[in-house]
Amino acid sequence: MADVSHRPGDIRGHPDAPEMRDRYARMLQTRGVAAVEELVILAGIWAAVSAWTVHFAAARPELAITNLVVGIALAVLGLCMSMAPERSADLNFVVLLMGAWLIVAPWVVSRNPDTGPILSNVITGACVCLFALTAGGLLMTKRKGATH
């Protein structure tokens, strides 16, 4: 019979302690990725409502629809990725492309866009690209750490 005499609340001698420590370390490694993906959700929501908050929905309805569709897609992708950050590596590329689309959309979708839509889309798209690259970098760092 093993000696299990220890202080109450001390689990160092517990047989599952190493496994619990490893699981907790893995969870902490993906927590940063989930936090970045939650920022993608916020950027997607902003892109979806930006046409009405920056007031270009009436003047540029085609850009408003583009932003609405891309924004909803970004928010849904960000939600899915934040729920399973360890599986989100492939979707980061899609988020990066959507961010790039937001940057160029004012010139591709509408003719002679105003400053408001340009600034809104370029800043939002740049943030989305930055979030995707950051999450991708965090996932690559996590994978390198797991192989060593």
C-alpha cells in the first residue's frame, strides 16, 4: 500500500499530477490563440456594422453588403476558431485572405470611394490580417515546443 500521507490540498503525490500539469500547460499555450481569435470576432462584428456606423450604407450599398457578408463570416470563423484554437491553423489563412479583401474592397467593389469607407476597411482589414498572423505564429510556436 502506498503512503498517501500528505497535507490536505497538496496533490504533488497524486498519481495523475503529471498528466494534469501537462494538460494545463497545453491549455495555457492555446489560450493566447483563443484570445487573438476573439479579437477576430470583434473585427468581424465591426466590419458587418461599419457601413451603418460610418454612414456609407446609402451611398455605397454594394460595399455595405460586402462588409456585412465578410464581417459575419469573420465573426463566425473567429467564434469557431476560439472554441478549438488547436485546430484553427488552416482557417487562419482564410481569415488572412478575408482581411486582405477588406483592405482592397473599397476600390474593387465601388467606384471612387470616400475617405470614411476606405479608412474603416483598411484599418479593420489590417487588424484582421495582424490577428491571423499573430494566431498563426502562436500556433507555430506551440507546435515547435511540442516537438522538442
